[in-house]
Amino acid sequence: MEKTKTKHAYWIHIRIPSDQFISGYYYSRQCTCSNCGCECNVEKEICPECGAIMDQKPEAKK
Ligand SMILES: [Zn+2]
């Protein structure tokens, strides 16, 4: 059996502008896989679509 390359990705949360938050926005509960782009209602450890392990961190902006 061939070992499939393990993919690593992370969930992208959409930022929604809102005046009701001090920050001026909030993050949608909906999240998108950074690898295949599928949308999920909850963050899962492994993407149900592409099987990527969601242990990466989005690039932090400073
Ligand atoms: Zn995916």
C-alpha cells in the first residue's frame, strides 16, 4: 500500500463587520478549509472533504 501524503491545513473564519462589537467585526462560525475551500459549520480536526489535518496556524499578522 502506498502512503498518501498527509496534508496540513487550517480553518479560515470569515470576518464579518459589525458595530455591535468593540473590534468592529466578528468571526463567522462558518469556516473554510485552507486546502480545498470546503465550508464547515464547526471546526473539525480533519477536513471531511480533503482529509487534511487542521493543525496549521493561519499566518499571524502583526
Ligand atoms: Zn479540505
